[in-house]
Amino acid sequence: MMSHAKLAEIFNKDEAKVNWHDKALWYVREKRDTAAHNVKGWEYLRDLASGIKANVLSNLDNYLVEFEKNAQSNGIEVHWASNAEEHNKIVYQILTQNNATKVVKSKSMLTEECHLNPYLESKGIEVIDTDLGERIVQLAKEPPSHIVLPAIHKTKEEIDVLFQEHLGTKPSNGDPQYLTNEARKHLRDKFLNADVAITGVNFAIAETGGFVVCTNEGNADMGVHLSKVHIASMGIEKIIPKEVHLGVFLRLLARSATGQPITTYSSHFNKPASGNVIHIVIVDNGRTEQLSREDFRSSLSCIRCGACMNTCPIYRRSGGYSYNATIPGPIGSILSPGMDMKKHSSLPFASTLCGSCSNVCPVKINIHEQLYKWRQIITKEQKQPFVKKSILKIAALVLAKPKLYAVLGISVRWMLKYAPRFMVYSKLNAWGKSREFPKVENGNFDQWYKNRKNNG
Amino acid sequence: MRVGLFIPCYINQLYPKVGIATLELLEKLGLDVFYPTGQTCCGQPLGNSGYEEDAKGACQVFVENFKEYDYIVGPSGSCIHHIKEHFDILEQTEAVINVRKNSYELCEFIVKILGKTNIGASFPYKVGLHKSCHGLRGLKLGSCSERMDAYYSTEEELLKEVKGIELMSLTRKDECCGFGGTFSVFEEAISVKMGKDRIQDHLDNGVEVITGADHSCLMHLDGLLNRNNQPLRVMHIAEILNSCI
């Protein structure tokens, strides 16, 4: 299992690609800034959203029951899954009951989290991701590298080659217009032949029992309207209390995500069309446990806009795959250790704690503070590299003893000044691989101050 | 007003001239400044690495050194931020509470507490300001590019009054330099790339001297500049404010 640092180092071997990736995401961050500037009271809106989500998380049990009751009275079938396995089984059961073999799916990070596609494929079901970016990574047999822009790591030229291989397109030098049209033709056929449509859920409204799915391509609507059966998968935290609260969240979501005022489609599903069925699968999969961790509870407020990824100077330069998690980037780094601490133990350290993520977060999750808190837990509960641990433990002892520190300070300075370069800049010295140490001056500040005092 | 001068460990050992400039600057402002001997470190490197518990000894030394002062002033935003934010691991005695409350980053102390912006400095160079994250987003020394607040910058208020200075505007106003304490070593590849990108922004905008209120960021950038022989240098903001050129 490679650490984030190692995977980031590999990604950085191609500096031109890193620059391209960084610029592509920074462009989205800047679009977000412009969009947010155009909303009067943006910061107030964030406060509101954060408050509503805090209320939801404190009363989640009641809201979920209320949602279930209202959804059922609208004729929606509600299922509960305590983990990914149960979720997948429920979905498969619904498919079997409907003799379904062909499924179209609109983007859903939850089904990624549950690894639904490989599960259904192993049962002989065809699952087609219909969001263009998702379809691209699906064809490439890769997971999404970003939660909103799943194929952001791919250039249009790479997509050109991929489409030639899988969709039989002609070489077009990465012409986006041509490639999109070809994808549309390919997907249209899939939409028309699908038995069941699966979507995610952006907001589930307790008061009405309805839910909202936000897409830019309209693929959720297209899938749902062409199939008799609609399965919507949602995490328990997707609840909002009232329909009016959409006025807060829909204003924040797309602006934070891509800098659009609103997604092209905000599809409201309240009850099945005549002769059709809607199923909702409500999934826990570790969320209740995260809810029980006081310091990390608010991570469940996340509305999956991806703004923290776009602003994160590390994510932009290490790529989504360096996180090796369904949800990459800053928010993923506080969610993932709660799911599997051993596997994800390097993620909270993949940050300078610069705090930009917390500042862009539309629901004001204190992401960088939670990263700091995970670090304290991980060093206690997970085995740490011997050298790193020893150095820090020894440093702690020295820093608690001023006299010892003074002696050591002088020795280190002496070494930096007089030791031969090959010794100081050895392989063990990660600082010195691409950086110089400061030029050591004759005395330290302590000595200068003492001399000044003595000289009156 | 009794002012205790806090000189962070790496400044004490590696950049004594930054400590000297800080002390001289505060004295120029007419203050009685005391430098408690026996200072070690605020414990930030340990806390950020996940060994906060082990840092308690260092934190206690800090509190003992500074508990008698009305103000504790240091030329490093991230250390001050650590004291204010993360000394919550200590028992909250009166001494600890006071130390946390009375610790100030140098620029903030001059502007907010002393109410001064013009210190009579002159520095005829093109300067780029690196807004360190812990100072900016942690101590709120300025408005952040992510937030839709009214614009302000404590460091710029001081730099604008410096005679002859030309403050250059940057393309990315407040992106992290990639130092991040032990991050610079344990995530070496990204840290270096972030630093290189920051430097390029300053170069692209005609900067001659990169300055900031946190010398740890500047140390990281300086290390890259020296390795790559780039035509730029770094100076702590205290050195510029203490200049009469």
C-alpha cells in the first residue's frame, strides 16, 4: 500500500502534466470565486448552510424517519442498508425482481463507495455510467479522480484515443465537439435500451419525502424517464429538513463546484409516474460511526461540491489517485480514516494545513482542523515509520530541556557549517534533495543577545 | 507595557539577523523589550506531525518563560498561531490562558496594539509579499482570497508606508508555499513543486525581494532559490521595516 507521499512523487515525475492539472483546477477555483463574489451575502449563506446541516446531524434519526414516512406515502419504496454489501444486494434484488439486465446510472459517489458496478457486473448486469466524465473513466477502467470532474486527469487527446478504441471514433486530434457528439450517440442507445435507471441523491427533503438530483447533462432525467424503475441511492446524511432549505443549498452547490450559478438540471423527484416505481436505498456504511466522533461529526455535512479539491494546492499537484480513496482531496482525507484508518493513515498528513479548504467549503467544515486532529489519533493507533517517530520523540525531549536544546542547537549549526557537503546532502536528507540549507551565520540569536548585554 | 520577545527556534539558530531586526524594530518603537533566555520551541513541529501529546514539555517551557509579560511578540505567524490555537492541550491555568491571549505576531502587534503603520523605513526595491497561511487564515492578518470579505492586509499596511518600496501584485494572491513544517520533508516532492510554483509567480511579476511575516516559508523558498540560482532573495518583513537605505 503506497503512501500519498509516494504516489504524489510518482505523479510529479511528469512536471508538464502536473502544471496542466494544477492550472485546470485553479481555473475552476477562480470561476468559483467570481460566482461567489456575485452573490450578496455569500458568507451568510455559508453560515446558514452550516447551521442547517448541524441541525440535521443532531436530529438525523427523526429526520430520516420523517423522510421515510413521507416518501412512502408518496408511493416510493424505501430500503435501508447498513453497509455497502447490503446496499449492493438490495439493488441487485430490485433488478432481479424486474428481470433487468441493463442499467444506466447517473453520477453517484455513493455507488462508487459501495463498488456497485463490479458487483453488478459479476452478476451479469450491464451498468453504464451516463455522465460523460464518468463514462470516460469507466471506459478506461479507472475510478473517478475527482468527485465532480471525474476525468479531470485526462487530456482531450487521451480521450480521443480512448474513444477510438472503445467507440470506434475517427482520430480527431482531441476535438471536444466531435468527441462529445460521438459519446452522445453511444449513450443514446444505452438510454433507450435500459431496464433500470440508478441515480444518486443530492438532497433528500424530510418534510416532503422528495429528493433532488443535480446534473449538468440531464442524464439523470433521461435515464429515469426512459426506464420503468428508478433506484436512488443516498447516504443517511443527505437529508435536509425542509424544501425551502433548497434555496440555500442549490445556490451554494454549483457555484462552489464549478462556478456556475446553478447546475443545468436540478431534478426534483417526488413520486413515481403512473405505472413506474421509485426505490430509495438509504445507506449508512460507516456514517453513524463518524457521527459518533465528536471532532469529526461535521465532516458529514459535506454536499460533495469538490471545492476543497479545486483549491487544495496539494490535490492540484498530486492528482486524485494519489489519495487512493473513493473521495480524494481534503474532505476525503478526513472521511476516509474513519472508514479504514490503516489503509488511509497517510492522508491527513497530505496537507500543509493551509486552511484554504475550510475557507471555500460551502457548509464550513473545519477540514484543516480535522486533519490536525486525525494526525494526533493516527500516530497513536497506527504503527509509524521508526525513523520519523524516533526523531520526533527525541525532539520532544530536547525541546522540554532548554540547556540540552542550547547544546544541540550549537552542534547542529556547527555541523551545517563544517561538515562536508556529501555528508549533509546525503540520500537521507529529504530537505536537501532539491533545496539548500540556510547559510549558517557565526552565532545564534542567544549568543548575539548575550554579547550585546555584556557590552552594555 | 512589558514586552517579551519570542524568537522561534529556527530563527534563533539559523536566522539570528531576523531576531535582531525584530528586537531593534520594537526598540525603535520605544518599547522595553525583554528576551527571556532558555527559550526552545513552541512545539508546532510535534503537533503538526501528530505528536501533540509529546509537545507538552516544550509548551510548558514556553509558558514558564513568558507568563509574566503583558505582550509576547514573535516574528513568526505560524508559531504564534500554534500557541493561541493548540496550547489547549495544557491545563488551562491563568498563566496558560494569559500566554495564549497575549501572544502576537509582530506585524499585528505593531498595527493593532501600537496603532502604528509608519516606522520610518525605506527600502527601494520591488517586493512581493508572501502571505503565510497560518498568519493569513489562522491569525487573520488579512482577508483571504477564498472569502467574500472586505479587503485588508496587516503586512501591506506596514509595507505601504516604507519609502521607495514597490509592492508587486501576484497572480495567485495567497497560495501556500508548500513548507508545512515536517510536510516539507515527508511530502518532499509536492512541497518542492509548490515552492517552485510560488517562486515562479514572484519572478513573473518582477519581484526582487520576497518578504513575509513567517520566516519558515521564506526558508523553504530560500532553499529553492539558492539551489536553482534564481535572481531573487528573501527577507523577513522585520528586516525591511528595520531598513534605512
